[in-house]
Amino acid sequence: MKIRLKLNGSWREFEISNDDTLLHVLRDELRLTGTKRGCGNGECGACTVILDGETVTSCLVLAASVDGSSITTIEGISPQRGLHPIQEGLVANGGVQCGFCTPGFVVSAYDFLSKRESFTMDELKRALSGNLCRCTGYKKIVEGVVAGAEIMGKEIEND
Amino acid sequence: MIKRFLNISDLESLLKAKSEYGSKCKILAGGTDLVVRMKTDMIDPDTILSIRNIDEMKGIIKGKDGTVIGALTSHTSIEENALIRKQHYPLYQGVYEIGSPQIRNMGTLGGNIANASPSGDTIAPLMVMGAKIKLMSRSKERLVPVDEFFKGPGKTVMADDEIVHSVIVPAGFNKKNSGFIKAGLRKALSIAVVSVGWSLKDDKLTLAFGGAAPIVTVAEIRKDCSAAELKKKVLNAISPISDLRASKGYREQVILNLVNSMMEALN
Ligand SMILES: Cc1cc2nc3c(=O)[nH]c(=O)nc-3n(C[C@H](O)[C@H](O)[C@H](O)COP(=O)(O)OP(=O)(O)OC[C@H]3O[C@@H](n4cnc5c(N)ncnc54)[C@H](O)[C@@H]3O)c2cc1C
Ligand code: FES
Ligand code: FES
């Protein structure tokens, strides 16, 4: 079937088959390979994208069901040149090792930070709890996101 | 292979399609159970009725017999709703514990119920609040008390042409007289090993146990009953299995520990 998506700000139309996941369409049809495939079962968060204003694991979304929706991937968050503040914060704080989980973390952090002016550390950790990392041990990722949030002018409240 | 994929955006068309395709079709709500099962080849539906755009099945409103929650309401919307937190505290705690932010954004109350997993985290909360499930088909609608809805893992009283339309939950369940505790293996992204919901009315305590039998089960006891009686009633209500997540003995012990810590907090 044919679907229309507002992908990273511009409408695109393409042919998909009924069984395709959104993750498959993004990576294998549109070559937007920033979104990663880890578990394929909704458990790791590597495939996180923003669908109509909320984060979802794109490996569990059937593309046919989101005709007419708006989708933001890591390619829509990272600027053409340079890095988004969250990415800068992660790089500066050693929050990236193999990097496989990074796009998913950036998308979750971006969605969380763009919805609020201030937050507590517990809220931030909960917002990132759907993303798994097998390299860093999370501490540096959280520190990196906090550094990014500071560049974005967000305030950190006491828990 | 999905032969037919229908994006449905109003209730009437859904009921019509359900009566036409019956057991050949599967409703797709958030997809967090259905898509996983399709990927692991546990099911291979011929027709998908995708309902994510049926806005009239989303939302939380105050009705005269309690709060009406549309089947398509996401776990995130339930968690963020002030009425739920004030009047239906166990359900707030149940959805708070589900999977991860992404899963809570996608997953729906109706999907959690219709999926009929004994470890569905909304079920024990709904049981201890005496919720009713509103089922609809093209020709009729009916209200089923939640403790009569489940028949086994993945099995319910729903007929092939019926859907879960909404859930009606009596109000008055706050932090002081009710709750839900889940013991998982890690904080996020873990299906509960076992869970306990509870509510107290006068001195009658209602307990519901998740992950401890083929369906969520209920026990009613007096608040001041002896420790031995409590243990007996709890063990009578549950029949846990041993599987890859935990053994039967471990599950029994964890349930008893959860119940005991809850009783201590109450007294
Ligand atoms: C990584 C991960 C973690 C999870 N963690 C938890 C957890 O901690 N606790 C928990 O309880 N669950 C958990 N789940 C399971 C799942 O997210 C929930 O059960 C969720 O509520 C299902 O809702 P859904 O809308 O996604 O259902 P879907 O997958 O869309 O549907 C599930 C079933 O219900 C049927 N259905 C859906 N809506 C209706 C309706 N209105 N009428 C009739 N039938 C309907 C479908 O046909 C299907 O058979 C997890 C899942 C994943 C992938
Ligand atoms: S690949 Fe989607 S959650 Fe792991
Ligand atoms: S940096 Fe390797 S998985 Fe996170």
C-alpha cells in the first residue's frame, strides 16, 4: 500500500508492504540508517523515533498503521553541520563508546528536554529508562545529557 | 503475511469490520503485544484492523458510576491524568510500572486487558477497584465485571465480533486505602515476576495477584486476620508456575513478602 509521512519536516510518499515495520522502512527503504536495530522486540530502545510527538520503538510500529503521521528521526535532530547540544554533551562526557545506542538515547533525551524548561534527575533517568547501553554503564550518558541540557538553557531541580 | 490492512478511524466502522472478519482479523492498537507475537511467528493474522486513529476511544472522563477510560487510552495518558492519581491510585501505580516510556506511549489499556496476560500490570489494579469492562459488537453492548472477564492466559469471554470499548472504574481509591506493588527483575523494561494489588473497604481487604496463576486471581480477607490465616488464603488463591523468569517457590515467597510488607504498612 501507499503511505504518506511527514518525515523530519517534509511530506514524503512511498510504497510499503503490509508487514513492514517503520524501522525497516526508515533504514532499508529510505536509507535513514541513524535509527538502529538492536533487539527488534521493543526492549532496547536503539530504534527510538518520535511519532506524532511521542517516542516509540519503531521496530514495533507497523508502517501501514502510521499513514499521515509525523515522524522525527535522529537525522531530523542532528543539524546538517555540527552537533545538537545533546550530542555535544555526550561526546564531551564520554557518553559514547561503541555508539550503537547513542541515536536512541539522543532521541529520547531530545523529546524529554524539548517538552520542559526544567527537570529533576529522577525524571531524566526515568525518561531514559527505555534505552539500554551495554558499554557505558549509563552514568556518563546521564552526565552527557545534563551537559547538553545546560547548553540548551534548561534548569535542573533538586529531587 | 497480512493480506488486508485496514486503517479505521471511527467506532462504527470498527464494529462493522469486526463483525465481517471475526476470528480472521486482529485489532492493532499500540502493537506492543501483537507485533511482538507476529514477529515471533506465534500468530499470522490474515487481516489487521488498525485502530490508532479512533479518537472517540481515547480519553478519561468522570461518569456517574465511576471514571470511564477509553480502551485506546495510552498508559502515558493514564499516568499523567490527575483524576486517576487521586481516585484510582492502584491503576496509576500499575501503568507507572509498565515497560518503558516508549512502551507506555504506545501501549493501551484495552490492549493490556484484551491480551489477557496473567502479568498484565493494569489487571490487578482494576480487580481491586471492582472495575467493569464495556464490550461492544455491532448488535449489542454489555458490561462484564473484570473478575469474570479472563478465562486463561490469552483467553477472555470476548466473542469474535466484540471489542473492548472502555473500562468503568469506581472512584474513591487513594494512596491510603489501596495500592499496587510489582516485583520485577530490574526497574524498567521487565515484565513483573509477580505483583499484588490491594484495596481496603471498612475492614475488608481485597487482594489481587498478578503472575501467580493462569489468570490474575483475587482473595478477600479481614484486615485483622491472623498471620497463619492470611498465608493460607494467599497460597490458596495462587498457583504459580516455574518458568525462565522464576520458580514456583520463589514466586510464592515473593508474593507472601509483598503481602506482608503491605500489611505492615497498613497497620
Ligand atoms: C518491551 C516491552 C515491555 C513490556 N512491559 C510490560 C509491563 O511491564 N507490564 C505489562 O503489563 N505489559 C508490558 N508489556 C506488554 C504490552 O505493552 C501491554 O500489554 C500493552 O498494554 C498492550 O497494549 P497495546 O495497545 O500495545 O496492544 P496490542 O499489541 O495492539 O494488542 C494486544 C492484543 O489485544 C487486542 N486488542 C487491542 N485493543 C483491543 C480492543 N480495544 N478490543 C479488543 N481487542 C483489542 C489485540 O488484537 C491483541 O490481540 C510490554 C511489552 C513490551 C514489548
Ligand atoms: S530494536 Fe526496537 S527496541 Fe530494540
Ligand atoms: S555505547 Fe555501546 S551500547 Fe551504548
